[in-house]
Amino acid sequence: SPYYNKLVDASQTGIQWSSAEHLIGYPTAYKYAIAVNYNTACTPGAGSAIFLHCSTGGSTAGCISVSQSNMIRILQSLQGDTLIGIYQNSNSLY
């Protein structure tokens, strides 16, 4: 698909893919979310989109989730040059 690993509005593009994550179907998780620029070259097999989104209390399918209050704080802190690092725990930072 020309939309592999892209965030699109299907009402604008039409459906031209065989599988996708319908974000609007997850209102708690995607109330606030950030698309992490992963695999921006859209290389098949290298993995799909990763989102930083609100936690629903369970595991994710490859995304990163934080509490809604933390998500709001993160969004309020972002600037144009902000980089987001993904670490398993804070000990990895040092």
C-alpha cells in the first residue's frame, strides 16, 4: 500500500490497504497520542508505526503507554526539537 506505516484519514484517501489500526476505535488509548517516527522509510518487514498513547491498564501491541496525566504532561512539554527516547527503565539512561 502507498500508505504503509502512515497516519492517514481514510475518508480522505479511501481504503487502499489490507490491514490497519483504526485509532478512533480506541478512544481511551488514543485520547492523547504521539506518533513516534519509527521506520519512516516505510521498509516492509522493519516494523510498523509506534505510538506513545494513554494506558488502558493492559499491555500494548508494540506501542508505549503512559497514564493520561503523564501523557498530558508530555504533550505540554513538547517543543519542535524534542526527541523522545525509548528505554526499558530509567537505569538505562545512566
